Amino acid sequence: VLDFYAPRSKLAIEVDGDSHFFPEAMEYDRERTTYLEGFGIEVLRFTNLEIFENLEGVLTSIEQAVARRKATSPEPFPL
């Protein structure tokens, strides 16, 4: 289950809490990201701390990723 998914831009957003920083979880996240990328899905990861301390920066990163994916998409995004 993805935390957030924008199907039009094929962009997944994951919010990582403390449980994601154990070696086994980090490996699982890497494998999962690779799997999703195989479907053309870009995965953005943010920590809870990033969201709490720099929400504006996180939102800017998401906005830039959507714009980049829209600009490089081989097909027009549906309305």
C-alpha cells in the first residue's frame, strides 16, 4: 500500500517514520521502489521530520516532480 499515489503523473509519495530506518526495512523499501519504477512510477520519499519541519519544501519537491513528469510524459496527461 502506498501512502499517496497520483495516477495521472504516476507519482508515489511515501512518508517514512522511524520504522523505515532499520536495515531490513531500508532494503525492503529499496526493492519496492525498484519494483514500482518498473511500472514507470516515480517514488518520492520524505521523512516525518521533513514534513513537520519543512512542509513547504516537501510540497515544492512534489510540485516539481509532477511538473517534470508532465513535461517528459510520452502521452498527454488526462484532464
